[in-house]
Amino acid sequence: MTSFRPLAEVADVFNGKTPSKAEQRTEGHPVLKIKDVSAVGDFKGKFESFVDPTLASKHQPRWIRSGDSLILNAAHNADYVASKTFLADASVEGALPTGEWLIVRTKPDLVVPAYLNFWLRSAGAREAIKFVVKGIHLYPKDVATLSLPVRPLPEQRRIVDLLSRAEGIVRLRREAEKKAAELIPALFLDMFGSPAMNPKGWPTAFFGEVGVLDRGRSRHRPRDAKELYGGPYPFIQTGDVANSGGRISRYTATYSEAGLAQSRLWQKGTLCITIAANIAKTGVLEFDACFPDSVVGFLPSDRVRTAYVQAWLGFLQPTLEANAPQAAQKNINLEILRNLPIPVPPSALQESFEQRCDAVVSIQLQQSSATAKAQATLNALLAQAFSAS
């Protein structure tokens, strides 16, 4: 039998506490920040902020307990509020949550903690939360009014067991994806050695000398003019590149004829490289497309292969991003890229590498499809578990 009860009756709902910059330390009592938890709700395994234990003790009622559900309660955009949830376990127990987190602590004689957390991740709960978001914030008093479908504890445990099994499959699929993503860098090192050390003594050239390397184009001002959009020409932006997984196979915006006239259409196979916000992230176009000047396009000469260049940039990306100057957002200019020294191995070796990369990409696509199917199954089970019936 199911009864719908407001969270205020079955849980305590409250915010964390953000220490000021002056109160933060490099060691001491741990503080759990939003960035310490991955997008899929896993603790990354390391705290980056601490406070003096004396200060932390003043907020002891807020200390995280195993079984707490933490929800992102503020963001720069309302759509991102509550986009990240986290079921606390022993790895974070006792940490001080920042004010970015809203904590829901169940009364265990009424609700199994994992049951509540699964409910928070269901489509129905996410829709309900949207209705109580105010501006870009989620407040405890509003979340406390949400109705949770409460079942007898044995039934809750049965549902948790079922959903945990489905979630376990999703996690295994994600881990397989992660391992597949490690294959190309490992293959690169085996065939060519470290690009920074060039231990095999390959001849070098400047990046700008081994192909066409130019910024995208978006000359019209304002850039969001309606007449530029809605036509047949795909328009790629930095986020599309950064989130592509190396292959740009989808797009969310298009240019009209007017948009194309003030831009440039790059051919399928172009290597796209971000130079603003996301630095040196790459993706290969799987269709002809336009992109703005925050993205650089690369078309190889006969001296290099695209797969080789993309893998080489992957090793340089962390350094380029760390050293990028920042005003409103991080960025690097085209000259920095053009003047990067790139080892140039024999063409036959690069061709062999590209063929092996194609096989790896095929594996990655299979893993990605399997992950998507496992996630769809979990979502369906969540919807069924928390339906009104």
C-alpha cells in the first residue's frame, strides 16, 4: 500500500554551510563541494577544501551522514538546479557540505535512504522539483512540501534492491566506456612515444605547417540575430566539441542562408579544436558544418593523419588549458596553436595508427550504445517504481 506524504513528515531538509575564503584551509576538517562529486553522482575520492575543526564543530548538525541525499540547490541557470544528486556513503561521512548542497536526511523508521535517493532521480521527482525552483535556487522549505510515495519498508527495500542491480549494470557499462577511451592514448604512446619527450627522435614541425589551421567564422553582430538560424546548415559550438567524445555526430543549432553567408562551411572530416571556455578539446566532424571563431578547424596535409593529430593534442590539452589566460573566460589564440612543435612520424606508421584508432572507435560506439540502453532501462524502472499506482 502506498501513501503520499510530504518530505517534511519523513525527512529533515536543510542546506549546507559554505565557509568563506578566509576560513578555508589546505588541511583540517573536510568540506564537500559540488566539484567533488561527478556528474553521475559519484564522489571523486578526494576533498579539495578544508576548514579549521573548531569552525566545523559549530556546524556539526550539518555534517554529512551516510545515507543523506544531497541535491545541487543553486546554479547559474535554473535548468541546472537539482541536476546533480548524491547519495552519501562512508567516504564522505562527517564532511561539512557547502551551501551549494541541499540535504535530505530521512527518518529511517519511515523511509530507506536509498529509496528516497532513487525517487529524487526519477523523472516524476525532477518535474516536481522544477515547480518549486525559485529563480536559480532551491530552498529547503519548498523541497519539504514535495510528496514522496511511501511504501512499507520491506517493499522499499525490494525496490532499492532491483534499482541497485540496474544501476550496477549502468556503472559497469560506464567503466567499460572509460577503459575503451584509454586505448587510443595507450596505443599512441606505444607507437610514437611521449609527444613532449619525442623519445624516438621523429622530425618536428610547427602545427601550422602540417595542414590548414584556421578559426571558424561568425562575423554578424549581434551573433544571436534570429535571421541567422533555422536553416539547413549545422552550426557547431564549443560545447558540441567538448562533449562529442572525439566524434561530432550531432548538433543542436543550424544556420540559415544568411548565417552561412557570414560564416564558413567546413567539410566532413575537419578536426575541430576549441580555443575558448573549453581549451583544446577536439572532435572530428561527421558532416559539413559551420562554427564560430571560438573553434579552430584543422585539415591535414599529406604529412600527418587526423587521428594522429587528435591524439597528440589530447596529451597537450591539460597543459594548454592550465596555461590559458583568463579574462571573462579562458582562451588561447590561433598563434599559440600554430607554433606548437609536433613530431612527424613516417606516414605509414601514422596510417597504421589511424586504422587501429578506427577499430577502437567502433568499440567505443558499441560501449556507448550499451550504456545508453542500460540507462534507458534504469530510467524505465525508476518511472515504474515511483508511479502513482
